[in-house]
Amino acid sequence: MPEKQLHPGFRLFVLDSNFGTRPASPSHFVWLTAIPQVQVHCAGVNPVDAKSLFGDKLPAACAPLVQWVVEGSTPGFDFSGTVLEAPPNSPYAAGDEVFGLLPPFYGSMQEFISVPLMQLCRKPVNLTFAEAAALPLVGLTATQLLLEDHDLRAGHRLLLLGASGGVGHTAVQVARAVGASVTAVCSGKNAEFVKSLGAVHVVDYASEDFLEKLGEIVSREGPYDLVMDCVSSHDSKDAQYSYEKEIRAVKLPYQLLTGKYVTIGGFTSDWFAAGESCKHSLLSTNFC
């Protein structure tokens, strides 16, 4: 693939096991001329950036390997910026405002990035660069789970746990956009915020018996078609936060759920499978 050297001294962040992240200057950067080159204006920060550093879903024995893999790598997935250069056959040109999502370990927390076309999109004019950079990872998670995987539609009833978090607050808006009715569970301090996004009901898990409250709602409006859990995962470390057994256990006088219960936190093996799938997709675009 044609390449050239980017001017020396541009800035980036790298993961450091002692300090979290630190600024650094690369000793070598390859500028790939067959795909768009973007100057980054904003980069999103997600929990997965910290999880990558600590390897919290892996056995403790893997800690040295995790440190070796991530040490000195650039964190970040989400970005927004301006196209500096694009190949003639691409739909982009210099000056286009874009946003997107980089593959694992390529790192969006740097000033200049090479982005495969499948990972890039034009920035909506009504979004700031900061807003656009905060959207890709949480937005894709919410839309893929609700619309692609579980076909949420107008008239469906969604119970959303962790509704004020990154994925959660995005999922509220996606669900309302397709006409679904959303019952959101979050802390009381975020209740008004979540309601402003379109939740029909907001339940404070900390100050009331949320199962009793859900029972009252279901008695009037019917059971939920889907539960989206943004709090727990399949990992044993998160077992104390699992609500699935409690929700499914409610049968009388009203069953809370007649559809699926889905968490956004999968098994560790799911992360490896997703990374392998991404690797094969990028190889097909001559990015790796």
C-alpha cells in the first residue's frame, strides 16, 4: 500500500500502566494514502478504554500479558474531525467534516489518523465535533441491540436498566425514535434528564422498590417486550448487579417480562470473537 511519512512531532496519548495515559510523540507514523486521512478534533472516552488497560474481565494470571499488550498503545475508539486527504475513488474530500470509530488498538487519541471507509461517516451539521465524537460506540451499541438484533418497533414496550449511562441514554432516544414506550431505571438525580430524552416512566432504583413500581406500571399497561440491561454482564464479578432473576421471578399478579432479557456486557470470549471479526473485515479493506 502506498505510504508516506507524516511530519514529525504530532501529539498522541499512550496507555501507561503507572499513570493511566500520558502524552507522547511517535517515533514513526505511517500515513496510508489509499484510505482517508483525518485530523482529529475530538476523541471520545469510554469505559472500555479503562477496561483495556486493566483487563478487568480476564483472570488475574493474565495481568502481565495485558500490560505487555497495552503498554504504549494509543487508546480511544470514537473520533470526529476533518478530512485532510482522501483517495480519488472515495466519497470524501479534503475539508469534509466526519466522525467514526477506529478498530481496537489503532487509537483515536492522536492528532492524525488513517481511517478505513467502513469506519467513517459524514458528521451531521447539527452536531458539534464534541457531540459527534461521543456518539459512535454508544450509538452503534444501542441501535444494533434494539433495531438490528431485536427488531424493536412502534408499540413495543422496553424496560431499560442503567438508562442514564452512555449506552442507556442513547438507547432511550433510539427507542422513542421508532415509537417504542420506554420505562427507564436510573438514579433519582438523573430522572429528569432521562425523562427529557423521551422515557415515559422513570423509576429510581435507589429510593423505591423498583420491582413493586414496575409491577404497578405493568398492571396498567402490560408486560415488557424487551429488557435492555446496561448495568450487569455475564461476568461472575457482576453477579451482584444482576436483575434478570429478580425480574423473571415476578409472576403474580403480573408477569413483568414476556420477551427477551439482554445485557450489553457479554462473555470475555465475545470480545475476542468481535475483535477477530473486525480484524478480518479490515484485512479485506487493506487497512492492516
